Amino acid sequence: MRLIPYVLLTLLAATAAAQTDDFMFSPSSSPPEGGAEIEILANANTYLRFTAPQVFFGDVASPRVTLVDAYNVKAVAPPHAIGAVAVTVRDNGALLHSLSQFVFRPQLEEIIIPIAFKPVDASFGTRWVSEISVYNDSDDVVPIDPELCYIFGTVVPCSQPPRRVPPNASMSIEPLSTWAPQPAMVLLPPADHADRLHFTARLHETSRDPDGPGTEIPVIRSRDFQKNHVWLPSIPTNVRFPSTLRVLTRWFFIIVRVKDNTTGELLFEQTIQRSFPTDSDPLGTVTLSDLLASAAVRAHANVRIEVESQSPVCDAHAHR
């Protein structure tokens, strides 16, 4: 009867021995072309001393290792394929490990298509669909999606391969959303090629004007996503004009105010709370319908809409 606990303890001890954490390092990533300087520190609970270290990122040796002192090493990350690897140190015949992942990943530029609908039914019997295209004016194939994803903080290859735009060519991009409250689509091309990608996004109402040109939707780049306060001046309150507000944000809540366009008199104010999973991008769309429907607002010919948050808001826009 004592055999099972003994075997279990032996397996636990072997697992612990295999998962040694001899050192920690920072930062934990580098671009694929390498060049980042990584600081390696011996863990305080070991008797490790560095003397003549060699540092490896996966199977690739660092091109330059500097011994700062017996507890501190600096190593330059080598060029490496995109992906997560182990960092190891060889020193005086010993092979030292860290349990942390090191990631080779390109810097990505966030590009947001605010409305990217597959055919979707909306109010008043309307039906909407997005038409999205991109032109790549570079001589390189450019991915518009990441190759690496995160699951509970662990880097893994994404389940779907990235879409890639051929060089000097146009490509249609299939919209993703079939749910009107969450219409945005995020693209993540490499930052060093993002300016070579030129996007067009159009929203079509197909139930009444299937052959019409549609409405062009602005495409947002991360450099545009920087303001915590957005103003929309001179919005008509006439029933023939927009009455729905959409706001893109990553924050837990936003504050929306409607004021007289001339005097600044506060006519309406609302705080909207948001919730989202903790292990995903919190970017989402807040939609306020009939924002201008109240008699107090309709009594003013033109109003100013203000949107405020503690995190950048972008693409606050009113529409029908």
C-alpha cells in the first residue's frame, strides 16, 4: 500500500527537478531580426554563479554575451524565426534553464475597421454588409493578422494562419461580424509595412439600394487612438438625421454628454459600464440608440456630443 505514495512522490520530485528555474530575464521578447539586449539575473534561491556563460535562444547562440558580475549577464538576442523559445545558459559544463518563454515577434500596427459586417439585419427592415479591400504597394507579401496568440498568458501559434496581401496587388478582406452590437474588426500587420497598406471600407444597405455606392467608413490606425475625450459638434436633432452613437474603446466605462451646440447647456448625460473577458482584447463598441430622441434634446436645433473615458476612445460617430 505504500508503493503508490512513494511512486507519486518520486514523479513529483522528478518533475520539479526537470522544471528548474535557474535564472530570470528581461525583456522577454525581441523582433525577429534580433538585436534586443536581454538582462539575465541568477535567481536568489540558487547557488548559481556565472563565470563564462554562453546564452542560447532556442538553438541559436547569442552573438554577444557580456558578463556583468557573478549574478548578472547581458545577451543580445540573435535573429530568429517568429515564435516562442526557451532561453538556456551553458556555463562550465552545466546547462541552466528558465521556465519563462522568450518570444520573437514583430512589432505590429493596429488597424481597426469600425464596421465590418457580414450581411446582417438591422432596424426598420434594413440589411447591411461591408465591402473591405486593401492594396499593398510594397514588394513584399504582408500579413494582416498575427502569427502568435496568447492563451492564459502563454504564447501559442494562432489557430488560423494569417491572411497575406500579395506584393503590389489588391485583396478583398472578408468581414467577420454577424452581430450588430460588435461590428469592429482589428487587423495587425507588421508596423514596418503598415504604411504600405491602403484600405477602403464601404458599408452597403442592400434591402433598398443594393447597387448603390454605399457609405465609406474611415479606417483607424493605432496612431489615431490616442484621445480620452472626443467632441462631435453641430449634430442636427431633426428626426431625418443621425440618432445613434457608436464608440470604440477599451475602458470599463464611458461618459456621454449632449450639450447645446452654442451655449454648452447640458441636455443629457449617461455613464455606460462595460464588461469583457480578462484574457482577451477589451476593445469593443458601445452603441447608444435614440440618443437625440428626448424632447429636451429635440428642442435644440443642433447639439454637441461629448464622449469621455479614462482610456483612449476612437471613432465616436453618430449615424442613422
